[in-house]
Amino acid sequence: MKRLATLAVPLLLGGCINLPALPPMPVVAVAAPAPACPAGQVPMRADRLYLSVPMPPGDGGPDTWGEFVATEIVPRFPDGLTMWPAQGQWKPGGSPNAHAMSWVIDVVHAPDARTEEAFAAVIEAYKRSFASLPVLRVSGDVCASS
């Protein structure tokens, strides 16, 4: 019993000691591992932009859109891209559904800083050119072959 009391006293008193605060732990970004790809394919990144197209044409419609593609999008993705027109809807901030014509830009690329900068530049130029219309970017790791 005396031995139990000898162990209990330091444990009880230990809760009364004020220890200095530990410094905050640094936040470390951990990159996701590349996907394990089957033979003949390599890890790549797939990005898709959904860009609302304003109407009528005088407000940045199809005529202006073609110019935007030629000057802002195509030069930034010299290795290639795919794009197609789409119709979509979304519910902005609890409002009724909004409907819009859109263009979808799909780019499969090696993950690198140059391509990240290209996406950021296209999004910024689009918002500047088309009165801050919404842009949705979807990204993911994929396996690809050519």
C-alpha cells in the first residue's frame, strides 16, 4: 500500500505543473502519390474548365469567344486540348436554377508549374474579359497513353 501511495503522489502533483506551451506544428503539404498505371500508360493530370458563355453576341458571345480561344487559351496549351459546347445549370447561392451555355476545355498534361500558371492565367483573363462570369475547374490524377 505504501508503494502505491509513493507512485500516486507524483502522478497527482504532475497535473499541477504548468509546462511551457509547445510551438505550433508547421503545416506541411503532402502531394498525393501518382496513380499506379498499367503497362503502356503514364501518370498524368486531367483538368477541365467549365466557362459560361454570355449572350447575346455583343456581350461577349460566340464572336468574342472565338477570339478569346485564339488569343488566351490555345497559345497557353501548345501540347493540345479538347473543347466542346455544353448547356448547364446550377443553383447559385440558394437562388432559382441558373441556365447557361458553356464551353468545356479539357487538357491532359504532365503536372508542372508551367501548366498550373497557364490555367490560372486563362481563368483570370476569362473573368476579366467576360465580366466575372463563373469558372469551374475540375482536376484529377489519371493514367494516359498516346
